[in-house]
Amino acid sequence: MSAVAMETTGETIAPGLIQIDTGYLRAAHTAAYLVIEDGHAAIIDTGVGHSVPRILSCLAGNGIDRGAVDWVIPSHVHLDHAGGAGGLMAALPNARLGVHPSGEPHMVDPTRLESGVRALYGDAFFDREYAPLTPVPPTRITALDDGETVVLGGRRLQVIHTPGHAWHQLSLFDEASSVLIAGDAFGASYPGYGEGDRPFLVPVVPPPQFDPDAYRATLARIRTLQPRRVAPAHFPIIDAPLAAADRLQAMLEAAVEWSADAQTPDELQQWLVEGWAQWLPADCEQRAFERDFDLDLWLTAEGLWHWRRKQQRQAAR
Ligand SMILES: [Zn+2]
């Protein structure tokens, strides 16, 4: 599919399920999903504020009126997934914002979210990639509990809370296609790192809410659910979720172990680069991996470091 076509219609991955490239950072880095059924639509994940025109153009490209969008559902409130929520809601008169209950206050008042993200990424990055954050009126928000079902036309999307990457993470299981729209609950990858049933996924675990036990429980739950495919926010579709879950878990366990011995976050990041390279597909170089997964490796080293220090502080009490 050509780049132009990608921008106007997205990539159909199942009937009524479309992957949209939000354009965040670079092509094929962060996706949003559009579900269409009986003239109704839902948008899962929003990208950043700059992604809003792309998503609206994808709606138009699929013949969907803005008034026909019933739901906007960020998988969690990290800004590459929810940064565009306020802008989208302003453009979609009939949409409700569905969000994890712990994420809801941050959508109404993004001030704390903004200061946390500025502290982590720095002001220059925030101003370039994320500013400004638009609040969503509380009357337009619905908190989505675990086990709820969002019904779109006749199509059922099961809400599954999938903590580990963040507490406020949820995923949606599309019963019609047996695709789990996972957000960041099931790793991240990019085109060129293995394809089809063997994508190279990295368990990205940023600060401050990474929780390895919750991450393991989420992987176990996804295994039990047995989706036919997984559609992560970053980026290739996963055709063999069970094998992918095994590799994600092995990589996570290794990283948790390394985090006990590393002396600095930088050292831990280097160990992730070198250690995770054993899972790289044969035709992928470690140096390219280090470059293309740069932000993920840094975030994960910080997330593991932050979690490990918290464990040590609690043990010392
Ligand atoms: Zn995230």
C-alpha cells in the first residue's frame, strides 16, 4: 500500500478493523486503530496532538462521518496513546472518551501528567512532541472497568485491564475478529524486525508504574484469552501470540535479573542492548536495534531502575 493511501484510509487488518499510522516520531512507530460496524465507529488510541488531523483524514477516507464516532478509547494515558484525546474529542461531537478508571483524572486535568512527562523527557521534547494538552470535559468521559463490553453497532469489544507497563493500561478484545488491541501491554516492535508469526518484540516498561508481577499476570491472561492475533500500538501485527508471549516473558525475566546488578541506568541500558540481542532475528544487527529502539531501551532501563530502587527502599524499612 502506498504512503498516500496509508494516510487517507489506513491498513485494514480484519473486516472493520483498521490500523492507522499516527505519525508520532517517525513512520510506523505508533498506531491507532479504527473499528467500524453498522455505520458506527470507535477509535482506539489517539497518538499525540499532531496525530489528530491524520486520524480525522482516515475517518473521511473510510466514509465515516465525524458524528458517527461513538467512542475514543486511549489504551492508557501515556501521551503517545492519549495525547490526541482532547483534540479528537473536540472534533467528534457524539463521542464518549472511554478510559481506565485510574487514567480518568488525567484526562480531565492533564497538569500532573504534563509535569511528570516534562520531568522524564525534558521541556524541549515535551514542547515539540506533546504540547499543548487539551483537557476533556468530565461529562464526556466513561471509566471502563475490567470485564465490561463496549458495543459498537452489533460488535462487541471486551475491556480487559492489562497492567504491568502501567496501572492505567487496558486492552480491547474484538470478538468479531479475535484480535486483541493491546496498547502497550504486549511489547513493542517496528517494521523490519521479524515479520508475521515471528516479530521481534521488546517488553517496554517505563517509569514510574512498571510492575513485573502485574506484567506476568497480564501475559498469562492474554495467553488464556487466546486471541488469534494481537494488534499492539507499536507496531507490526502479531500472528502467533502464544510464542510471542513466551519470548516477551523470557526477555522480561532477563531484564529484571540484570536490574539487580547494574550500577547505573546507563549500564542497565547497555546490558539490555547486548543481552536482548540474543533474541534478535538473524538478519538484524545489534547496532540498528540500538538505534531504532533507542527510546524504548532508555525508557525500559529507567523503568527497571526506578522499580528496583523502590524495592530496595521498601526492603530497608
Ligand atoms: Zn505506554
